[in-house]
Amino acid sequence: MSVAQIKNLQRRLANLEAEAVEALNSTCGHELWQSLGFDAFDSLEDPERRARANYYYGQLQTVRELRDVLG
């Protein structure tokens, strides 16, 4: 990959990370999920909100893994 392609990919990953964090904050109603992880989602009573939180948490973890690989 060229340097420009890597920078573009990093920028897109940053956008996906920001989207996931915003969605998780909105879904959970707080930022405690950042320190609690899945435990914060288990306390959500609405199954749709819990599913949404799990989806975005998975997206966030994938983005972070890809960023680690890219360096």
C-alpha cells in the first residue's frame, strides 16, 4: 500500500471509531461503557438497544485491531 492509501484508510478508520463511540454513548446514555465494556450493555433492558450496543462495540473493536495492525 502506498503512504496515501494508508493515510486514507487511517482516516476512514478514525471516522468509523468516532461513529461507534458516539452511537455507544447515545445507546447507553453514558460513557461508563468505556471502562465497563460488555457489562454496561448487559444492564440495558431493551433488547434492541443491547443489540445496537453490541454491534457498535464490535465495530469499535474491529477498528482498533485494524489500527494496531497498520501501526
